[in-house]
Amino acid sequence: MKTISVNTGHPYQIHIGRGLLECIPKLLSPVCGARRPKLAVITDDRVDSLAFPDGRQPAQTLLTAFEKAGYSVCKFVFPNGEASKTLDTVRQAYAFFSEHEITRTDMVVAFGGGVVGDLAGFAAASWLRGVEFIQIPTTLLAMVDSSVGGKTGVDIPQGKNLVGAFWQPSLVVCDTDMLSLLPAETFADGMAEVIKYGAIFDRELFEQLERGGQALAGPGALEGIIARCVDLKRQVVEDDERDKGRRQLLNFGHTFGHAIEKQSDFTITHGHGVAIGMAMMARACERAGLAPAQTAARIEACCRAHGLPAETDIPLETLCKHAMGDKKRAGSDITLIILRSIGQAALYPAATGRLLAFMEGSSK
């Protein structure tokens, strides 16, 4: 097991390893001490029904482990998918909290992928003006990205993640055995975020990923990659917890990735949208002379090597119009995340009126 400490205003630990579900009560002990808060587990119907080949059900394993350790547990299950990441589902969670008398001394447990973590975290941040929560991510994407750093939120008709809060977890536990239960497309979603870390911060990691599936082979290889990504994000979050500066670099590929998700009615998943967004931005950077030749080709090839797309049929004008409503917009400017080279990114303020011109040539 690898352990990474995050020293934000609300410090916490991230544990990464195999077979950790049954160990979570022990890992929670330093947080709770002798007290036994009521635990409100939030998950979706897909994660709730998962089973390992030997018949063990992760959700039941987790609940049983908590109950054996003396915790009182209740479970809220909502339909799987981005379409559930709404204020309506949050209101249902509030009703559940009220019914089960969740107080400020109790805890919310997010058990699932990015949608579960975002929604459960926001519900925890806003219920009674904030109750503690822990993250138990079950997807690669959530392990390397959304479970770390305290960003929570939901979607509204105007866009993705436009309503939310910064609310750091009290504990994060990544049981990598859960990754064996992922469909290939969902695993690829997570690899998009892994590729992003290499592209913006870590040339050696990117070069490792360029080997495709071989990068994940060998004992502990995937666990090591997850730990590397988490540690890279830890460094950024500690430096810029509230997303005012350097942390925005983590949004490489996301401005257009979110637009692609939204315009496809979420038939294009988050990681696939981010992969396309990264390739688009790399092509635009090359065209503008901001990145050396072959940068875009390497991004595209790395994405494809891990089962990810690098282009979209959605018109560029449509995507740019959607990007105008992105969270990174400030007045008449939008902050783009550009590549200087593989392993080096920068913030690039651009006038929204020049966005389309800058991105011309980024589509294929």
C-alpha cells in the first residue's frame, strides 16, 4: 500500500493498494478516534450491483466492514451516469440525510466513480453547512483525479460542474482491485487523465505511456502510475487549493472536453472528451508556434494507444460558443491551458472574441 499525505487547510491521507475495502475502518480510525459517527454511504446502482468473480460484492463488503467495526451505516443509491449529477439528485440525498438523521458529527461516504464523488461531496459540503466525507473511488478516473483536491459539484442545463463547492475529504482510499471490474471504455476514460498528467507535468510518465498497454504491465505498475498522478496533483493542490492559479493547469483538455460532453448529450464520456480536447489544444498550440512540431502527433498517438479518440465531428464554432460559459472565463477573457512541450504547460489568457481564431486548425 502506498500512502500520500495532502497538506491543505483540511489535511488528509490517500491510500492506494489492493484489497483495501475491508481495511477502510482501520484506515478511518485516525480520523474518527474513539467516536463512531453514523455513515451515509452514497453510491450508484451500477457500483452497488458489482461483484468480483468469486461472488463477493464490493458494496456489501464495505458495509459489512463498517458494521463489524461498530459503525451505524445507511445507503443512498441513485441511477448511474452523468444524467444523475443534478440538483434534483442532491435534493433526494438531502431527504435521505434528514430521514436518517445525519448530523454534523456524522460522515458521508462516496463509493463510486467521478459522478458519485462529485455529487456526494457537494451534498456533504452543503448539508448542515458541511459534514465530513470520505472518498472511496472505484474508477481509474476518480482515483487519479476527481477524488483528490476537494472539488465537488453538479451539472445544470447551462453547463457541467457550474454549481459546486471546494470541500476536502477527510480520507481517500483507492482499492485498485476495483479496476478489474471496469469496462474497457471506462478504464480508458481514466487513462485520459493519466495522459494529461504526463503531458502537462511529467515527460517521463508520458514517455512511459507512449508504450501503450506495456506501460501498465508488471506487478505494481498501475498502482505506481496512480500514485504518481495523485502525487502530482497533491503538489498542485497544496500550492493552489482554491484554483486561482497553477491548479488551473489540471484543466488541460477540459475546456473543450466539457463542451464535447455537453454537445453529445453525454454520449461521449468525460475521458474521451478530455482526450479530444487535449489533441485539439495541442494542434492549436503547434499552429500558433507555441509548441514544437510533433507535439500534437504524440498526444494523438498516445491517446489512441490507450483506446481514446483524438477528434470529433462537432463543429468548432459550436464548441467555442459553449466554451464561452466555462468556469475559467473571467469577464471578456478565458484562460486556456496550452502546451509548451510534452511535460510543460502554461496558462494562456485569451480574449473570448479571439478563441475561434486561435483554435482554427485544431479540428480534423
